[in-house]
Amino acid sequence: MDSYGIIGWPLGHTMSPTLHNWGFNQLGIDGEYQPYPVEPTGLASFMETVRSTPIQGLSVTIPHKQAVMAYLNHITDRAQAVGAVNTLYWDGDKLCGENTDVIGIIAPLNDLADLPQSAMVLGAGGAARAALAGFKELGIPRICISNRTEAKAAALADEFSVKAVPWEKRMDESPQLICNTTPLGMSGDFQSHTPWDASHFPEECVAYDIVYNPLRTRFLSEAEEAGCSTISGLEMFLHQGLAQFRLWTGQDMNPTAARQLLLDALRN
């Protein structure tokens, strides 16, 4: 049986095993996906295990997305552009790194009738990097970023050649796409929070939240009430996972059935 999994620290609840093990079962693949909690100090020895076992594929989450790059034989152009890796796969005897977060970010935007011509990314962490790289890859001409810590936004703005907007002035902009990559709205301490004032949504903009638990964050609910289109973070999670599975197996999960699986898992 081929081994797959996810590495991170601390490794909290993740729906990745649910998705990938279901995919293996549906397609008759002899594989198993499991969580591997790996402390930062244990990354080097774990990467030796990946090569010696071998482990056929890995999802990578915080805090390893950048540190793991030092242990790879090849990093895709897309992952280089993001400056982070979230997927490890083998190409012959080469251990490679890809960033399917970008694919996950882009996928639901390809379903829009018209691509937004301007976008604002809220936050400055790893997901913000993926969003910036994705929006650049799509060719959105005007992109800006805003974050509470202004220096972090300025650094990413410089790296990706976009505009940095001070957090307190973010709603002075009128982007056609607003993407929340902050934890505001996430289940737990931040669930009642939102990164955007309900009265300041630009007309007919698209509100995109990478938070998927809860499915309908305050940000998305208020955007919908303001007449905006909305995209749930579940779409990003689904499509980055589908891309990982394709890289590892060369096969495609049924996206409609996979989405329903994840919806059921969230509701339970």
C-alpha cells in the first residue's frame, strides 16, 4: 500500500485525510493518507523518512511550507512564484514541490462570467502569497494588499509588484474582488469578526473567503446581503486537494461527489 499524508505542527483537525482516503477508495487505488505531526526541529529527519520509506506524496501546512523547500530536488515555477510549497510528489527519483493552493484559489474564479479587473488581498500570510500569485497568474491587472501589520503587506507588495494599502484605508478602495486570507471569521475566537465593513462593499463585487469553517462566514453573509457574489473557502480547499490527488495518482476524483463529501463532513 502506498503511503501519503500531511505534515504540519501543530496539526489540528484537517479534512485532507477524509478527502484523499475517499478518493483512493472510489478509484480503487491501494493508498492510505494519514496525518504526520512534525515539529520544526524534526523536519530534517522526517524528510529522510520520506525518501527511505518512501512516502509517495505529502500535503504540507504551517510551519513547513517554506522550510521544506531546502530538502527537494525540484520546485515548480508556480511554487517558486509563491515562495512556498504545499505539495510534495515524485517525478522518477526526484522529490518535487508544487503549490496547489494557487490552483485552488484560481479554480472558482474561472467559473465567473467576467474576470474581475481589480482585486484586494486581505492578510499577509502564506494564503495571501498564494492569492497574489494566483491573481497575477490569471492576469488581473490591478491588485493590492492590506494587512494590520503594514510592514508585512509592504514586503509582499514589493515582492509581487502590487500596491500596499494601509489597513485603516483598505475600504477607501473599490476592488471588484475582495479576498480574505486572514483568520477573521474562522470558527472559534474569531467567528464573530469580519475584515470588511458591511456598508463598504463595492457594488457587484466578488467576496472570496478562504475560511471554510464555518461555510458562511460573517464576511460572506454581509457581502451577500450587499448584493455581492460570494465564493466559500471550501472551493479553494476542494480544488487544491483535487490537484494534489491528480499529481500523486494521475487520476481525477469526481469533483461534485468530493464537494458533497466535504460538505457532509463539515456539517457533522
